[in-house]
Amino acid sequence: MPIVHKEATISREELNQIRYIIAFISEFARKFNLGQKQAFNYLKRFKGLDYLYSFYDVLHTQSFEDAIHDISIICLRNGGKLQNYRQ
């Protein structure tokens, strides 16, 4: 007997959050000269994604530069080694 899946629907807010997180990972990768998978793994390992999910409502109102700065500090505090020097 085949398994039937109900089509999942997501809200506009959830879709916006997903799009922002994808864009953020891409910008983070570019800033630190990483591949997107490397950036995702780094952010996950050093709690940057947890912070991004928890504070999305504030972070998405900031520039990517400011959000990357904030999250790079969170990653440093959790054992990461990438440093974001502001110019």
C-alpha cells in the first residue's frame, strides 16, 4: 500500500524566515570565503544558527553586515575561530 503524504503548507512568515536564513548563510560564506555548506556547518556547530533562529525577529531588521558581526561573536564564544573585523 503506497504512503500518501499530505501537502505541507507554510505561512508567509515562515517562508520569509527560510529565505532570510538562506540569504544569511550565503552572505556569511561570502564574508569568510567559505562554501555555503561549510558556512552552514560552522554556524550550526558553533551555535550561530540557534542564535539566528532565536533572534530572527530582531536580526532580519539589521543589515547583513551587522547580523554577521553579532553572530560571529556568538560563534567565537562557542569555540569558533572566524573573526569579523569591521572596517
